Amino acid sequence: MKSAKSGLSFVEVIIAVLMLGIATTSLVGLQGVLIRGVFSAHALIDRLGFIRSYFVEIDRDRLFATATSPQKVIDDPSLVMNYSQKKPVSKALASQTHLIVEHIEAQWPTPFGTRKDSFARVSFRPQKEKKP
């Protein structure tokens, strides 16, 4: 009677190790993409606070009638913001004389180049009534 050998052959072990290596390599690559996405989202959220505070600063200066520069530079984190305002260009909103579109263009360096984003808001500013 022949005795049967139990266990795996050398070729089966090599194929299993190869499959495990391919799966591990793809997971490590996916983890790198995930970490890059988390860091870029963190940088955007960090800068959104500065951009929002610039809108508040503009409102404060308008309320107390002080001058604000249309450009603001923040060193840490590196951020350049340009402020502008204009009347709405939409036909639906153009008839509203009290609406103003405020626009901030922000740019900052990233490891993948300079990122530029635009942020806008619509403000309602009624004119003071003239007394007869």
C-alpha cells in the first residue's frame, strides 16, 4: 500500500505568498491615497476658518467705517486672499438693488502645487432712506 503525503507543495506555497504580497501592496497604496486626502481636507478646513474670519473682518470694518485692504496675506498657514464686491449679474437678482455679491479668491501652496479656490456670499444692504 502507498502512503499519501499530507501538506502543501513548494509551488502552492509560492503562489500563496505571491497573492498575499499583491494584496498587501494594493492596501499600502490605498492607505497612501487616504492619508493624502485627509491632509488636504485638513488644510482646506484650516484655511476656511481664516476665509470666514476675513468676511467677518470686512463686515466689522464696514460697520465702524474703517478701511480694509482688498488683499490679505496670512503667513502661517500660507494664504493669500483677494476681496471684491459687485452687483449680481444674474437676471433674477439684478432687479434687487440692495444685493451685493462679495467674492474672496484664496490661494495657498500644497505639496501638489498651488491651490486656488473662490468663495462668495450674497449680502443684503438696504440704502438709508432720505428724509424729506
